[in-house]
Amino acid sequence: MGVLTAIIVGLGGVFAGRQGMIFAFIFALGTNFFSYWFSAPMALRMSNAQPVSREEAPELYEIVERLAQRAGIKVPDIYIIPTDAANAFATGRDSQHAAVAVTSGIMRVLNWQELEGVLAHELSHVRNGDILITSIAAVLASVITMLAHNFMYFGSSQDERERGVNPIFALILAVVAPFAAMLVQLAISRSREFEADASGARLCGKPLELAEALQDIEDMSQRAPMQTNPALSSLYIIKPNPSIFNKMFSTHPPTAERIARLQEMARKGVPE
């Protein structure tokens, strides 16, 4: 978070001096505040997630409640995304204001043991505080990209020379800053996915079922990619719209590596 905020402040300082640094810092704080309070409802609306009652999905409620009790957290609000694609995500600023959303497709593709592994993964994100971290990282990275874009296209070279900014350096910075922000965001997202896999496997005691679920979701996403806002990609258990071009810069670690780690956990025995 510090690195992303520093990039925002640095951009303001390079292109607009001391005043720019102050403005960028205030802007970053405001963005963080907005993300903290509103990222969860925005993510649910953007994904077209619909609240579901216990009467409509009793088995789903039973699994979520059992896992939440084991994790020692409040039962999150439960949503279903009406799509044939198989995926799931959790969101919310903390464990007291969390929500978990699953697609209608995942409930048809996975058996209940595999679905329990997926939900244990998502509730681990809630317990570990990942949902807030990844949401803020995504917003800050977007802010950096927006600032760099505006500086590159709307700043005049004459103004830059008056402020002592080399136009070539300014252009390079405007390109490099969003790339650096993306790398930081990817590092955060990937490390938290590995941790949520391990925590989820310990929570449900089913590392192999979670591994099988990841493979099934990956296979389905290759055959029929989920159509969703790219800004939400890091929230899902499997990147919803994979492509050969963006594998290197994916918000998720390779599924094969995640599966291998879970299989190794199963061989060694799942620790409590």
C-alpha cells in the first residue's frame, strides 16, 4: 500500500511540484477512504450479484455457516451471480461487513465437497483481511494509471520546462508508473491467493477437493470465459477471462502451481 501511495505522490511531485505532491497525497487518502466504505457494494453491483435466501439455497447456507463458525467470523451475506460460468469471490471491508458471491454455474459444475473447498478459500480471504487489501490495491493502481494518462496527454512541454521537468523523462515516467503499480498489485493478489488456498484447505480439511475445484473452474473458464468487468478480476478465485497474452501479468498465480501446493499439503497431512 505504501509503494502504491508513494507512486501517486511521486507523480504529483514530478509533474506539479510541491503542490502536486500535496494534492496527490490528499487524492490518494480520499480514494482509500472511498474504497474502504464502498468497494464491496460496488463490486456486487458490477458483477450483477443477487442476494439469495436460505429457502432458495439451503445447502449453500449450511456450508457457509459451518465454515464461518470454524473460522470464528460472522456469517457473510450470500449472493448468487446469474451466469453459467463457474466462479466465486468474497468482498467487504472486514469480517463484520463481508459478502460471498458464487455463480449459478459453479453450483452446477462442482459437487458439494468441492464447493465447500471454494467457499473455505473465500472465507479465508475474509478472515485474513485480503478483501480490503486487494480492493484498495486495485483502486490505487487505477488512480495511478489515470494520473499518468492525464499528465501524459494534458501536460504541455512548455509548462514542464518551466517546472524543470525533462519532457522525455516525464513521458517515460507516465508509462513506467502504471506498469510499476500493476506489478505491485499483481504481487499482492498472487501472494494472497496462495495464502487463501492454504488457509482454505486447513479450514475445510479438503485440500484435494479444493484442488479439483480449481482445475474444474480453470477448464470451464478456458472453454467459456466469464464476461465481467476487468477491474473485478483479482477478486475471483480463478481469473474469469484468461488469455495467452495476459498470463504473465495475471492477478492470479498459475492454477497448476496452486494445485501442486494443495496436493503437497494433502500428502503431508493438512495441519490444524
